[in-house]
Amino acid sequence: MTDAINRLNEIQRVFAYDFEGHRYDVGDKFGFIQTTMAFALEHPELKLEVRQLIDDLYKEIHKNDKSTKK
């Protein structure tokens, strides 16, 4: 992205906006998942279900960790 902005700046002015808040990067698969979950956790109709999903996944991960350690 930076290279593209630099090239654009060679032919026209480029502006930036400094803002307060969180910047999300959906340019890769993991960033997309992080962004989706962050927004889902803020959504009034989804946040309780998403929190429950995270809790269930956490328990499942740790259950599997305990069962493989001997």
C-alpha cells in the first residue's frame, strides 16, 4: 500500500487524516477475522452470542491441550 501511495504522490497530492480510534487491516485472512470479531463484539444483537462462542472455543482449546499432555 505504501508503494502505491508514494507513486500516486508523484503525480498528485496525497492527503492523510489523523484519527483517534482503532485501525483495522482486512488485507489478509487473519486481519479480516480480527476485524469481524471486533465489530461483532460491539454489535448489540451479536455480542452475547459471539462472547459465548469465544468462551466455548477457549474451553475446547484448553480441553484438547490437557488431553494431549501426559
